[in-house]
Amino acid sequence: MTETTSSSVRLRPATQADVDTILGLIRGLAEYENLLDRVVATPEKLADTLFGAHPAAEVLLAELDGQVQGFALFFHNYSTFLAQRGLYLEDLFVRPEARGRGVGKALLKALAELAVQRGCGRFEWSVLDWNQSAIDFYQAMGATVMPDWRICRVTGEALTRLGQPV
């Protein structure tokens, strides 16, 4: 992934030196979603899982006037129907003071370009059903909100129980 500039937005891949910034953006997203109490990420965990021996995801940072104002955290998934990998956007967040200045659009366009370059058959993400402004933004960018799909999640004790040997 290379650095790109769109109008006054500068995009660049995150490095391990950005871990504290990434954590701050994650906390900003969680606060926006009223989920700050669920953030257990630490700089050490982020450094290991994003920049360690086996990175689980990649991060693209967006800067305005030299300040990081947004991020996109993404990874590859796989479509059995297409027999092709896809790009999955786990989190997209733009600081409130930078919204409406093209940051989100630049991040989405850059990830779509990356998906095309990497030969992905899909570029997907989830959006909270109450976040109508995000839904409207994504639809304006050409996304289809999939009404028939629901996310299933197993965490904590339920995951431990499910993961017990048979």
C-alpha cells in the first residue's frame, strides 16, 4: 500500500509507531457508538496483532493538515461462491471535526482501489442499523446495504464453551 493524496487528504499505511494514534481512533469510534466500556485493546496488543509476526489486519491512516483525522482497519476474507478473496473493512472512523471534508470518501475509495489491485471479488463492511448518516454515505458511494444478512457473534464465556473439545 502506498501513500496517496486526495485534495487535502493524505492517506498512508500505519506503522508500529502509530499504535497510540490507532488506539485513540479506536476509542473515538467506540465513544461514538456508545461502546467505550468494551474497548480492551492496549498499545501492546495492537502492536502485536497489527505489526507482529502474523499481522491480522492492516490500517490506513488519513491526515488533514498534518494531523491524523481518520482510519480504516481492514483485512482479507474469502468468498467460497466466488472462489476469490475479498477485502473486509472492520472499522472506519473520522474524527467529528474532520467530517464533511472528504476523509471518509478518500479512505473508502483507496480501499476499493486496493481491492481491485489485489484481485478481490468483494469489498464489504457492516454498519449499525441506527447510523443512518453512515448508511446514506455508504449508499451514495455505491454500496448496497444487505437487508437479509445478520452478523452472528460468539465471544467470552460462550466462545469458551463452544470451543471445548467434543
